[in-house]
Amino acid sequence: MSQTAIATNLQTVTPSTTTAKLQKPVTVVLVHGAWANASSWDKVISLLLAKGQRVIAVPLPLTSLEDDLAATNRIVADTEGPIVLVGHSWGGMAVTQAGDAPKVAALVYVSAFAPDVGESGGSLIGAHPTPPALSTIVTDSAGFVYQTVDGMLTNIAPDVPVADARVLAVTQGRLAGKAFEQTVAVAAWKTKPSWFIVTADDRVVSPELQAASAKRMQAKTTVIHSSHMSLLSHPGDVASVIEDAVIRIQSSAAMSS
């Protein structure tokens, strides 16, 4: 082969090889909801890890919206981008603001709150039919809200095995009651591509609220006939939506390289 042919061949191969080396893997960052902890993502995490996906779960303090945002921001800041940021239920409040970080490439909401600027969890709940789960909450002496065992079995996780639902009741994180009235200062879904899983049998975040949020966001929407804890009762469906977001971000990065 002539030197000219070799040089031409190298020019053809080198750019694509360089692009492949420069492409950064996507990391999925998972944010749990109230009356739960990071282990609520266990089944979804196992499915994502089995496919070689990079994943990290954020443990929320649930002491205030500001504290939850700070906890999420710390993980985002310490994680190499691009990031697909995923929020379940109350976790959507933190995701909506933390998602404004430049390294966050996409947002996934799983039956989650997706507020606009100036909105709170309480204002979103109040604009739609009252969910049954609000009738089974208890406020402790410090002003933190949690679910009764019956509430966990009948409202939070009715399609999860009873033994597992009882464990959820014991390990649940209590949410500061004041957090329901705290508002967000930025809505990242206005500028970031978004996905939304609507859980049609939800008794915690009303399906009407979820559908309205997904429509307002113009999110790519998937409806699952699941309780609020789709993470545990339908982990495959949840993982598939997250994987779709990852693939979309990877494809966009490849096209722009």
C-alpha cells in the first residue's frame, strides 16, 4: 500500500476512534421519595447494573426541601456527566431544581412531583383530587409525617408482597411537614428533555396530577398500571424508561461529536 493510501486510511479511521474515546458514559442518579429511603430503588438498580449501567442513589434527609436539594446537588457535583437524573414521588421536588446543573442531560420522573417555579408539593396536591394516602398519615411530635402500617399496605404499596410492604413501613423515612409548603426556585424540565412514568393505580400522587404534569412538561410519557411503588412492583418497566433516556442522551452525544 502506498504512503498516500496509508495516510488517507488513517484520516478516515482516526476521527471516529477519537470520538469513541472521548465519549463519556452516562450515569444514572436516582432520588427516592418520602416515606422511603434509597433502598427503594434496589430492584431497579440491580436491573441497570446487570446491563453495565453506571448508577448512584441519593439518600435524602427529608428534613426540608432545601436539605433534600443540597443532598442531591452534592451527588450531582461529585458525579461525572452526562447524568440522567431520576426522581420518584417527593424526589421530583429536588430533581426539578438539581436538574438545572449543566452536566444533567435528562430528567426522568416516576409518579413524581414536577413543580414549576413558585409551586410547592402542597399546591400541586391541592389542585387535584385528594389522594387516599393523606388519610393514613401521622404527624410525630417533631412535625415529621409518616405512614401507618395500614397506609403502607393499602395506599403506598398494595401491589407489593405484604411482608415487603411491612418492611417498607418500618424503614420509611419521615418527611418534615413544613416541606410540603416550600417552593422551588427553578424548573429544569423547561430546558431539559424529560420522561414521565404515570402510575395509573396510584393512591399517593394522584394519576390526574401526574398526567397533568407530564402534559405540561411535554415529557415522553409511559403509563403503568401500578401502585405508587412501581420501583418494587414493576421494576422492569421503570428500568426500561430510564434506559430509554440513557440511550437517547448517548445518541445525541454521538450525533453532536
